[in-house]
Amino acid sequence: MPLPDATKDKRIYQLLKNIDLGNLTFSEFQTAAQSVFAEPEAEDTLRRIVLVNLARMSVAGDWAGLTSAGGGGSGYGVLRPQTTSGTFDGFEVCSMAPWGVAASSYSPTAAAAYPQGYPFVSPKSGDVARIEVYCSTASASSTVKVAIYAQDETTHMPSTMLGYVDLDSSSTGTIAATSFTGGTPTLVAGTQYWIVQARGSASYGSFRGVGEDARLGLGMASDPTNGPNCQANFVGDWNAANPVDNVGTLSQYVSGDALRVLLKWA
């Protein structure tokens, strides 16, 4: 029951009225709830937000996230130092916990022939404004595609494609993109996503990467001698087709160098 002086407000119900609880995802719920300010005038709405999320979690049978960061089973309590300082305004995905490492050297990494992906936990909430990689060996008319995927709450594999860039690797140095195809990725701090990359052309360059011997594994193996399996390979050809939802069929878990990808927020 709302307190007598609480203003009755049904906004959260109106925003979600066309989605049944069985299909209401955490991200959809969060998008609706983020439109409400925490203020006395919204007291009744705040109660309804808690009620709707508890109902969603009960129907889904998924209580992960109730007492931890994120929600919907994909949140991690990964803490960061100050988010930006001067020119240190980006986050290098291959160096971040819990999957990244602080490698003292870089490995020249050829652009993948087929989509290769590895997870990362977003250090910041908001729209990704820029993606940067470093091309060490250029190739004429070559590109590399880098896509960001949301993670499926059940399989924990790449699901919805949030946006991708097509980076021109026909010259060396830092190459960047600020315009995304398929939408601008909006990430939530503490939530796990996937970076997936592959050649966007028949010719390909080499990039700064993290060598496989320095990388953390995903924990998947066929036997005790098989590893470190630090990335997932998917069936697909980004020369002929653009990144799509669900990437493609999982081909195998493999070792290999990882492309260093720097993300910058708006």
C-alpha cells in the first residue's frame, strides 16, 4: 500500500504493459526504470519498480542480481579506479578484469578469417562513442570489423548485436571509428558483453594484440591437456556478410592472440 501522501503514478506499468513477465528481459525493465528520478514525487513509482522486478525474477526463476551489480544473471562486482584522467580516457578490453591481462609486450595479430569473440565486463555505463585499434602491418584495401554483443542470459554467449565498426587497415598506426552500424552500443557498468572481430575484406592487416600465452582462458576444454582456449570461434564470413544477432554457430573454443580493442565513452 502506498503511503497516504505518496502521489499515485502508474508510469512503470504503462511503459511495460505490452510485455508479459515471461518475456520481460532485465535490459527492457532497466530501460523503463531508468526514466524515473529518485525523488519524493516518485515514491509510489519506486515501489512499483521494485514490485515489477521481483515479479519478473519470480517468473523467470532467476534471482541472480538481486543483491549484486547488474541483474538478469549477467552482473559482476568489478570495481574500477577513477574512470578517466586526462588522456587516459579509454578502456582496453584485453587488459580488464576478470578476463583481461596486463601483458608487458604486444603480439602482432592477423585479422581473424572468421568471427572470434571473447567476453568483457563493462567498466562504465552509457553510449560507446569510439573504438580504436592499432594497425602494425597495413594491407591495401583491407578492413577489420569489430562488433559488440549483449550476452544471452541463459547460454552466456553473444546474442543481440549492439553495433559494429568497419576499420580501415590500409595504413599503420592508431585507427578509430566513431560511427556505428546497427546502432550505438549502450552498455551497463558491471555487465558482461562480448567483443567479436573478423576481417571485413579478402586482404588483411596485422594489429597489436595480446599473445595467447599471456591470456586468461574461458575455462572450456576437451581434456586436461587442451587449452588455454581463450576465445570462441564462430562459423561466418564477414567478408561477405555484416555482423548479425547471435553471431553464428559456435565452431570451437581455441587459443590464439586477441586483438587489443580500446573503448571510449561519450
